[in-house]
Amino acid sequence: MGSALALMSSSDKLKIITDSFKSSQIIGILDGEGPITVFAPIDIAVAQGHAGKFKVAQGNSDQFQILVKYHVVKGYYPTKVLMESLKKKGHLELEALCGKKLVIRASGFFRTHIKINDANIVSADLAADNGVIHTIDTVLFPP
């Protein structure tokens, strides 16, 4: 299987966020024991949606560290666990590594899709030795 970092490195759709993770202070966490959950925006999401805002963040080391850490939470949250929590509470707040909250909600007509802030999960439950990766359709920007 491999670590979350190894799995993302092998994907041709996660090159931008993987390079961003590699240049950040959390590379040890992504390659470490875990468990962690990663919400990884696919490359097209970075390039299309907020490319300018993402590049501005890259130019500011402190801001970029916060942005990158906003995509990772400690703990194991596959979709089954997320949906069980959403059925009980309606929404879920998870603390990202930067200390800011991510809001998880059910969406769609039958409430069977999962949103992380404004992002939709594109591919769910990519299992890593140290956690799980969900690819998403937009970059998560902390409030």
C-alpha cells in the first residue's frame, strides 16, 4: 500500500498538492505512522478554481504552511465513518493540522455525497498504511 505521501506521489492527478506537501513542514506526518485523513485537491481543481489565490499563498511561506496543513486532519475518517457521524449530528467539524476547522456536511438529493467546506469528494477512501485519502474538486482555503 504505502504511506499517504507515497500514494499521492504515485498519482498523476495529485502532482501539485503532492509537491506542495513535500515542500511543507508536514511531510513527516504524511509519511509517518498516522492515522491521518488527507483531503487532496486534484490538479485540475488547483489549476482552474483558485490558481491565482493558490500562487499568492505559495509566495508567502507562513500562509502557504497554513493552507497546506488545512488539507490534513489527525485521525482515520473513511466515508463510512463520516456518513455515520453526519447521520447522527447533521454536520461534523474536524480540526485540521493548522488548528482551523473543516466543516463536513452531507449533500445531494438523498444526502449521500460528502462536502468538505465547499469541496466535493471526487474519489473516496484511498487506503494508505497511515490513513486515508479523499481527493476533492477544489482547494480548501482556511477562513
